[in-house]
Amino acid sequence: PNKDVLEEAISKVDVVHFYMPFFLSYEALEIAEKLGTPRTAAFHVQPENITYTIGLGKNTKVNDKIYSFFRDKFFNKFKHIHCPSNFIANELKEHGYTAKTYVISNGVGQEFKYRKNEKSPEFKDKFVITMIGRLSNEKRQDLIFEAISKSKYSDKIQLVLAGKGPKYNKYKKLGEKLVNEPVISFFDKEHLLELLGMTDLYIHSAEAISCIEAFACGIVPIIANSPKSATPQFALDDRSLFEAGNSDDLAKKIDYWIENEAERKQMETKYAKHAENYRIEKSMKKIEGMFEDAIREYRKN
């Protein structure tokens, strides 16, 4: 943190919004408090995101300690907190966070809309399953490999993992066991949209905004029904949910959607319509409302 830069910036604004509960924010918060500048925060760093990376994701004691540290060191110094989901808002309430919470989706842009592209030669005659996300422990892409190998239609499934991360080499090795070698690569937005237009089914084994981007493009998702994730709220019915950590259940859901193409086509349009609830324009209006509440309250006091 550069105190001089922070103080000059904060002295000129109506409200300061904090994204991450780390060193830069600690310093900036002290300055905002000194200057009497209205401030709000966002809760985007879920403790489980940290602990899964180091193999302690299911250790509730460690996760609770992190929730408590964030609460006492940072978040309970705010009266207005943006939560990207009801799940996060409930977690904060359960862990003693005192601020008013504003549940606002991070939102998806208009470029993510219903699209069906002709499949490229490498995907022709294949059933394309895609997942977008960092290649890491907490995203659980390993479950997708297991489920595809157990599917009755493993010979026709083409898996695409759109992302990069520390598990790249491991997943390349796992891919050798599948009938069709998976595509594992980072895609820029233009090529990601092309990919989504060729995708038949989207699997989400962990939480991320990419799930909304996928079904906004008219792709039926299969989502891990995890008690520690917000993503299950996006499923329109149980056909789009599988038991978290259970590759057998995921394989059954994959086979169901392959075998019931008419139902899948019908649900594609329903999911695309469902995504309109999460457009970034709606989220922008809501987040502005939170900023206005904070400014009004600080001025009143």
C-alpha cells in the first residue's frame, strides 16, 4: 500500500468500495475512517476457496477460523456488504457478521446470449461437454473425467476444459484414459463464445460466474449440489443437479441428457431466459443502490 496515493484518492471520492480483505484494503480502510469517507465492502473471498487449494477444504475448524479473522479484522468495520449470492449472505450471518448484506449477482454481459454454432471438424459427430474454470483442486474437474469414463456414451463425448491452472499436467494425464482426448486450454472471450455455441452440455462441479455465462448461451447445466456452493440455486430442476463428489450420479445425469435430446432442447431456451435475471445491467442498478444507502447513512450520521 502507498499511503500517499491512497489518501489523495480517497479524499476526492464519495464512497470507497473494498473487494479483498488483505493488506491494501487494511491500509485504505484506516484512511477512509480517518477522512470520514463512506465505505462499503464485498465478500468474494470464501474461506473454502483458500483451504481447498492447500488440501484443507473440508476442515470446518480452519474455515471457521478464517471467517472469524476476516470478520474481526475487516468486515465488521462496515455497515454495507455486497454478497454475490444468498448462500454467502447466510454464511456471513451464521458467522456473526453484523453489516447489512446486499445479495447481488456479479452479473453477465449481453454477449452471453442464446447461440448455436455449427461444430468445428474436431467436434463434428461428438457430444461436447464443457466446463470453464481454473484447473485447481476446488473446481473438482477430476469428477468430470471419472463420470465420462463411466458414461454409456463415453465413446461419443468430447470434453473441453476451458481454463488454466496448477492441475493442467494432471488433467492431461487423466485425459489419456478417455476415448476422445479432451481439449484443455485457455480461451479468450471471442473463442469462448464460439466454444459455447458448439457445446451440448455444461458441467459445473464447483462455484463460478461461468455457469451463468454458459446457460445464458442456451446450454443446459449439470451442477454439483454442494452445501458450500451458491451455484445450485441456478438449477431449474433436479435434472440439472448431481450429488457433490459423486461421479456415478454425474454419469447418470450426463446419460439422461444425452438420451433425452428433445427435453434438453426445450430446457435450453428456458435456461437462456432464466439468465436474464442475472444481467450485469440489473446488478449495476442494485450496487448503485447500495452505494447510495452508504453515502446517505454516513452523511446523516
